[in-house]
Amino acid sequence: MTLVVTPKLNKIEIMKIAIIGTGNLGSSIAKGLIKNESFTSLYLSDRNTKAVKNFESLDNVFVTNDNALAVEQSDIILFALQPKHIDGVLESVKPIITNDHIIMSVAAGVDTVRIENILGADKKIIRIMPNTAISIGKSMTCIAANAAGQDKVPLAEDIFNQLGTTMVIPEDLVQAATVICASGIAFWMRLVRATTQGAIQLGFEAEEAHELAVQTCFGSASLLIESGRHPEQEIDRVTTPSGCTIEGLNEMEHQGLSSALIQGIVASFEKINQLKKN
């Protein structure tokens, strides 16, 4: 099996889009779409529209708490809801969902079969797993679709390539992608925070320590992207015999750095599988 990362494309065909659910992820997607002007109309619907209220002054952006209105006025319906809420919302809009609609979902643990069981297997359903970096156009977004939605996967790639990088994957890997990409944002933030704390302990002011940690993290990721090299190759470039870098790395491994990260990833994966079962 080969996983292909799709490069960023040119501007997409303009579409009418609705986002149902405007919490952290839904509002982040909205910010990314607005930044790229990737729509002719954008409906943002939620019982609580506080997070996106300031968007309603923008051209062609409509904030509402009427899900049915948002669906009726849109071609692409993106459900950004918590798993415990999505079934009820899908049931409520089912009568007005047509075969012309493209259904996208970012609900963690909610597979396409669960959505098919409510809307029908003939509906075009695409499962999207971005992360909150989508608000600045830097998301790593994974995409999977049901049988009816396969021909719309390129459209989903076009949309989300405007908001970062996409990878089309089998649906049985979406749970794992959720942990690596979506939860992964929090994991990397914690590593940056720990580096910041270390820098403070070594004598830097808090703001200086934060900048040092963030820029070094950014540079590390950029090196891997630009060079295409394996992380160990880059590590070899900065470790010298009997030097301070290898001393630090060995102590981190002695304290269980890699093991803790892997165990944390596996624990998150096990939890998301529990959510799916429930």
C-alpha cells in the first residue's frame, strides 16, 4: 500500500460551503477558507455562534443557528461536530440532503458507515481529518471516502490543499491519522513547552525561551521537509563524538523520551477506538 501526499494545487473551483458546528476545529476551518476565499458562499451554523460571530460582516459569509438553511444554501456540507452530537444533527437534516450534496465530516471516530446508516449509502460521504493549524493554512489533512464519494476525493483534496497538505488514505487508517495529526498538535505543543521551560532554567527570560523553542522547532520541521532526509540523518549532522548534543539525547532516551511519546500515541489510539465503539 502506498500513501501519496498531494502537493498544493491552484485555486479550486468556487463552491457553496456550509460548516455545521463552529467549535475550535469548525471555526479553524472557516478561518482557513475565508483566508483563501475558497467559496462563493460560506454558511456557519451552530447553536452557539459566538466563535464565528465576527465573520458575519464579511462578504458572502453567513452566520446562523439554522442548520437546515445552511444545508439548503450549500453544495458541500461539512459536519464539524462532536461524535455524541452528529447522529442527531444528521437525522434532523436528512430530509433535505440530496444526492447532489457532498457530505464531509471531521467528527473523530465517526466512520462513513455510521453516516451512511443515517443518510444512505448512495450519498457522497468524505471523511476529513485536519488539525487546528488549518486556520493558518498549515494543516496536515487526511482524506477517506465511501464508495459513492470516491469521485469527489479530488475536490476534497483541492479544497484542503488550499489549507495545508493532504494525504488520501484508506479509511481504516483514519483513527491513527487522528492521533498523529490532530492530537499530534497537542503533543508537539507540549514538547515546545518543555523546551521553553528548559531554556528558562538555563537562564533565558520566558519570552526569549519561547522564541528559541518555537523557531528551533520550526527550523527542524523545515529541514526535514526541504531536505527529504530522515530525522536520524539530521541528528548525525549535529552530534559530535563526546559532545553535548549526544550527551543530552542519551539522557533523554535514558529517561524514556521516545518510549513515552510512543506510549502516549498508542494510548490516544486506544481511547479513540473506545469512542468509536461507544
